Amino acid sequence: MHDLYAFIVDLYIGLAGCVKAYDDLATEFINARGEKRTAVIEKARLSQEKLDNPADRYSATVYIKLMERILEKGSEYIDTELQRVEKLLTGKMNPAKQQELKIRMSILSSFKMARDRDEL
């Protein structure tokens, strides 16, 4: 029973475009205050340099940009950006752009979940 519990606790099911290490950094960023947030962004940049997979590198770029915007505009940016991206996804666009927006939406959801847990 203990092995099953350990498996479930350690199980990570990320949304499309999400990277576990960066979901963890998103949570760390949301929980941090002041200068510690800047340190998390720097940690994310350093970690991105070590990524070999182009898709993970792209996702890392999105995580970092979102962290910078949240630092600049506050955590309410998460909700505003989610609404903006949802609206964009209802329009016509090429499949590559649609995929980029879906990845952005998934990553924003990671930040939202981390923020909502932090507020509890």
C-alpha cells in the first residue's frame, strides 16, 4: 500500500506543453516574495540553457516570460492573460499559432493552480 501511495504522490500529469521542472519553478515563483521571485526567474533561465528538447526550450521561454510579466503586473495578470488567450483561441488562425496558444494556456493554468493553492 505504501508503494502505491508513493507512486500516486510522485505521479506528474502535466498539460500539453508543461514541463514538470518548470511547473515546480512556477509554484516556487508564486510562493516567493520580493527579490526571491527574481532569483527564481534567474534559476529558470539557467535551467533553460541545459534543455536539449526544442519543445521544452520553447515551453521554458513561455514560463520565463510569464514570470517576468507577473513580476511586473502582479498575479492578476494570470487571469487577464487566460481570458485574452481563451478569446484568441475562438478565432481563426493557422494550426501552429493555435498550438502555441494552447501551450501558453496550459502553462498559465499551472501558474493559476499554484496561485490558488497559495491563497488557501
